[in-house]
Amino acid sequence: MPEAKILLISNDEVISRYLREKLIVNAGYSVFYETSAQAGLETFKENNIDITIAKVNRSDLNEAGLIRNLKKIDPYCIIIAFVEE
């Protein structure tokens, strides 16, 4: 079975480091990491990503646009979005 490709988009280094460790070390997935929506879209386009995990926050007004743009590229893509209060 091919290794799943996961894209992590977050500007929170603590959360990102934790998730990368769990996904790579413990689960063996291939993880791509970006700190901005724009960079995440480019990585998504170039790497046939299976699952995208994105941190949604108020300071990045393009997060809703990110989800719409990911769905334009692949209508069936899996997106897990989380927010910080």
C-alpha cells in the first residue's frame, strides 16, 4: 500500500512540530509542511496530497479561500481544519 501524503498548513511551530512527529515517527506518513495558505496551495498542486490539515485563525483572512481553492483542485480531497481561540 502506498504511503499517504499529508499536508500540514500552520504557522504555530509547537502544534506543527507535535503533529509532524506523530504523523512521521509514529505513523510513518509522508508529511509536507507549509506556514502559509499560498505555499500550502502550491504544495497541494505539486504533490498529489491525500489529506490536508490546516490551522484556521482570524489573522489569515484567506483560510476560507484556502479550503475553496483546495476543493477546486480536488473536489474529493480530505481537509481537517482546526481553530485556535
